[in-house]
Amino acid sequence: AIDYIHKSSQSSIASSCFRATQKIAFLYIFIMTTYIHTYMHLHPYIHAHIYIHTCIHTHTHTCVHIYIHTHAYKYTYMHIYMQMHNMPIDAFHMLHLKSLTADRKLVFVFLVRSKCICLS
């Protein structure tokens, strides 16, 4: 019985920690997409529309596909790639960036891994 209580307590902590991590992940994604959107609208040579296409959640990561429609897609791809990987993000690791699709959409895949101990 003690072992069962201990396990259910751990599960509850992990679950609440995961929910908190999800909220942080969504906040980060919102800030990041706003940043890219603002930058692209201010930049004279780049016009783009950004939207979150899919979000997949598991207990270890959140995978987010963001479509970026743009005409100057090669320059945009390189610039955003550098911006993503140079940003000092302590809470998340940015992994894996997909390249162009055939219809000139950029598909960014963010594998957002939490450093929270109870999820590792």
C-alpha cells in the first residue's frame, strides 16, 4: 500500500509538472512565432505568413510544426535557422529543422524537450 501511494504521488507530480511544461512550451512558441512574424513584416524584402500547423504532445516532448509562407524562401530559411540556434534558451533544446517542402513552405519542427527532473 505504501509503495502504491508513493507511485501515485510520483505520477501526480509528473502529471502536474508536464502540464506546467506544456504551458511554458506554448508560451515560448507564441513568443517565437511573434518574433519571426514581426521581423518578417518589418524586413523590406521578406513577406511571410506564419501559423502553427500541428502540435503533438507526449510526456517527454512537444513537437510543433510551423508553416512559414514566403517568397524569399532561401534567405528566410537561412536567417531563421541561425536565429533559432543562437537564442539562449535555458528551458528547452531546439532540435531538428526540416527543409523546404515542394510548394515553397518552410516547415520547422521544434522538438521541445523539458529539463524538468520528473519528466526525464
